[in-house]
Amino acid sequence: MTENDSVLVIAVFAVIASLAAAGFSYYAMSEGPKVSGFLSNTDTGTASLTVESVLEIEFTDDTVAFGSGRVATGQASATLYTNGTIVNGNWTAESTGLVLENKGNVNASTLTLSATKTAATLLGGTSPQYNWKVSSADSACTSAISSYTAVNSSAVACNQFGYLDSADTLRIDFELVVPMDSLKGALSDTITATAAP
Amino acid sequence: MKKKSIFALIAMAISLIMLVNSASALGITPAITEVDFEPNAVHTLIIDVINAKEGRKVSVYAEGEFAQYATIDKTDFYNGARINVIIKLPAEMKNPGPNNFYIVAAEEPPQNVFISSAVAVKARITVNVPYPGKYIDANLNVPSGNVDDKIPVELKVINHGTETISVNPIIEIYDRSGNSREKMEFNPITLKTNEFDYFRRYLDTKGFKQGDYVAAAVIDYSGERKTINQTFKLGNLKIDILNFTKILEGGRINKFNIMVKNNWNNEVKGVYADVSLSKGNYTNSFRTPSADMKAWEEKELTGFVDAKEMTAGEYKMDINLNYAGQMTYYSGIVTVTEPKLFDKFIISGVIAIVVALLLGAGYFFLKKNKKPRQKR
């Protein structure tokens, strides 16, 4: 057997082996489970995100300063408003009141205002008045105290105090009637705003 | 006397100052928490009190009928804090449904000012007590969208009853004439007490017309039925012309306003109008500045028309409203009036008379005060 014959024999055996292997592969593929890159079942996943609710309020204008003053001579009383009007007195005009802003990301379903004193305990004298009212230029809330009402220990200022930047601010104005025979010296009170979601 | 006056001033001085050294602010988060009732269960909630004014003491307490079940680990602190609220539920609660109580954070006002202001905020904790038997709450959410689009439809069902139920909902979409346009069915599911699940599907609005629609969810749950509806709008990329200026004054430059409405559920940018006024062989054209319009917005476009050479009478008006590669055309009649010369004559005349009077008065004053010459 020459060298060429040997190579021929090896080549024939290689062809037979290849054909056999191909046959075995075909048989395995036809009988066994098929695996391909195509997704034949669908599945679902979930993505979740939690955004926390924040309730935050701030007095952005927390000062009403009338300064020092007195009732004009000969007058029974003086009236002070936080809209810039002083009647029968020489106190400094105050034109902005208190301004409250909802800085959170939820509405306050209830906003309550409270004071620790009344007209009698804050000002004293004959027929004093200590009134407040609430308004909202950007419609943050429709107030239940839309006209001057006597300050008391707890009053609902509005329901649904909004949080959107376009409507999240309200103003508290005061009307004080200081009688000639009022209390003198440094007077004090605390106005508390309480917000609930 | 002077001393008495000073004393009187001091005695009668009243300082009415509602003053706080600095802005009062306070926040609480989460502001809303829901807890499902289970007999004798213990829940720990983490609540943050934030943005407290530096140096201002904050007090925290529980408030409400069910506050007795809550214990707070920190009740007084400065500058904000994270607090743990431990809720120990009783063996039973008599009132089914939502039971609320509050965690209150309150500033203490400063003591050394005349009148101070303070804020307090409350976090609401809702304990959901199951109703006896079968009871569900459901929320249907279908946002407004556009025609030829896909809108997500979502129904959430929560079992707030004491019994395990099988839930089988159907959502149907109706147009404003009451015709059913789409019906969505879902595989029934089982919900135990306090469990919830979502039913979601996309609504293909191909072939729908612009307008108002109603989504109605009918939820059958173990022999009971609940129905909830929600309205939504489908928009179309079309901007309508609602109104326009109909009268112009000849002889001057006039404002020309066009009121338009965006019927698309998205913003449309760069909306402008080309306006043409013609009578016989005369044509006057101008373009308005462009404007961006929000979804469903009505807006006024304003241009200026030079009517100095326009004679009085009726002009044919053509408006081509351009937006997003599309156009809306509208035609109408605009009336040009005679220029208001008579008014101008009156005003000019009055001014002339006033000036003449002032000059005359000034001459008379000067002449009267002129010193006579001294005779030598």
C-alpha cells in the first residue's frame, strides 16, 4: 500500500465518521427537546416606586409690627388693621399681615388657627376687639373665616389648603380696636397654625 | 409739664408687635400612612420631623381615639429628628373601615417676644379595619389621551372585608352617545382580607374620535357587585379658531386678536397665524408671533394690522393657523371703520385752549409783579 492509498483510506474513514456524526446529531435534534434563541413564553416583572408624602407649612411672613403708639387725644379708641390702615392712633402702619405657605407635597385637609388670648385678655379696657380673617390670593383655600371674626382658641381657617406652587399661600389679617383705657406695656400672644393631611 | 407728657406717652404706649425672630417652619413625613388591622399585630413606623427651626424645641405626641395604641420613642427634641412609632393593635376593633389617629409635631414658641407665631403639623395614621363579610374598595384610573394612541387603563381592587373573595372585573369604554367602544375582560383572581391587586390593559384608541368618554368598571366579587365610572378625554392634533377681531379702525395700526383652542392632549409649540384682509384689488397681510400651547389650552394670538391705507368697509378675512406641520383654515368678514378724526380734533382743541390759558396767566402774573421804574 502506497502512501497515497493510506491517505485515501483515512479520508474515506473521515467521511464515514462525519456522515455518522451528522446522522446522530439529526436523530438527537429530532427526538430531544429543541432549544433556540426565541422566547416562546412571556413573563412579567414589576417595577415599583414609593414617593413619601410630606406635610410642611411655614410662616414666610411672620411679622406684624405696629410698633409703639397711643390712642389719639379725645378718642375713645383706635383701630389698627394689617392692610395699612390706622384710625385714631399713631402706630406704624402694617400692610402685609401673616403669610402662611404649604411647602409640602400633599394638601392639608384641615388648617386650624389658634390664639392663646382674646380681646379682653390681650387688650382689656372698654369694648376692645381682636379679630382675624383669612384670605388666599392664589386660591390655595376657601376660608371659613373670610371676614373679620373674633380671635379664639381654635378655628378652622380652611379645608383643603393646597400645595401646588401656583396655589399654596394664604394670608392672615388682623383688626385690633384699642380702647383708651386698654392694658398698657408689653402685650403678648401666640398664633399657632396647625395643618393635618 | 414736659416730664408729664413723656410719662403719659410711656404710660399709654402699647407695643403691638406680632414678632417672631425668624420664620416658623415644620414638616413631617410620611404625612399619610395606612396600616391593615390584624388582631394583636405590632407595627413600627418611622416618621421624620424635618425643617424645624434651629434652636426651636419640638414636641411630639399622639392624638385621637386610637392614640392609646401608639408609643413614641422621642417626644421632645431640637432641630428635627427621626422617631419610631410603635403601634400595638388590640385583639379587636369595633369600628370597621378607616380609623384615623395622628402623630403631632408642634413647635414651642419663643418666650422672649411680644407675640409669637408657631406651626404644628400632623401625620395621619389610618388603621383599616375589615368590614364584616364581603367588602371591596376600588380605584379606576384612565388618563386623558389622544386618538390613535394607547392609553393605560388601571383598576385597583382591595379586599376590605373579613371574607376571602373571588374578583372578576370587566371594564367597558363608552362614547358620549352611550355606545360601547371597547370591552376588557380579565381572569378572575382570589383576594384574602387586606389583599389587593391591579387589573391593567392598554386601550387602543385607533379609530376613536376626539371627545369625552366614560370608562365603567363592573366588579363582581363572590356574588356581590360594585360599579365605578371615570370620564376621560381623547384629543386630536387640531387647533380650532374660536374667535377673532371683527372691527378695525381705519387710519391707524390696530391689534388683531385670534382666540384659539388646542384639542390635543399634549403641548403644541410654535403656533402662529397668517392673516390676510382683502377688498377688491387691495390685500393686507400680516403674521402673528408664535406661541406655545399647553394641552387643551385656549389662548389668544395677537398680531398688528396697519390700517392707515384701508378705506372703510367690509374686508374678506382669511386665517391660516399653522402648528406642528398642520394647518387650520378659517375665513370671515372684518369691518374697517372711518378713522376717529373728530375725537382727535376735540383732544387737540382742548390741549390748545389749556396751553393758551397757561401762557396768558403766566404773562399776567409777570406783568403784575414787575417793579415800576424809579424816576430819576
